[in-house]
Amino acid sequence: MERIDTLLTMQLGPDDVLVAAKVDFRDDATGAAIEATADEAERRLTGRYPAIRYVFLDPTRSLPGAAGTARDTQAQPSEDAGGEPDPS
């Protein structure tokens, strides 16, 4: 695996969490290697955090202009939603 471009979590209930990620694998990764990596990621996540009930990984190509770090896809709180003002 090269990097995770997008990571999303969703609280479905008191003890139910969904994790979804767009994952950029090495170009030479085989289908079997991708499956094994996905299985290992799910096993480790659910082993450490029992509330995680669902793990979905989407193998995807890197986004244009990606420079080795994941994109910032986290929404910033707005003043309308009770968050702090955005300093930018």
C-alpha cells in the first residue's frame, strides 16, 4: 500500500462504526496482495476497536498532484454549525 487518499468514519449506532477508505496500492500489487492487505487491515482495526463493525477499502489510483501525503478531506466546522470561525 502506498497511501490512503481518503478516510471516512461513520457512527451508525452506540457500538457500530463504519470505516471506509480510498487506498492507493503500489502499481505492481496483485489482486491477491490487495485482498490480503484489506483482510489484515480489517482484522487489525476490529481487533483494536471492537465498535468497528464494517470496513470498506476502495483500491484507487493516486489523485493528480498527490505528493506522498493524504489529502485533507475533513470538513472544518462552520460558525453556522456552532464551530469556530475559519481563520483563512
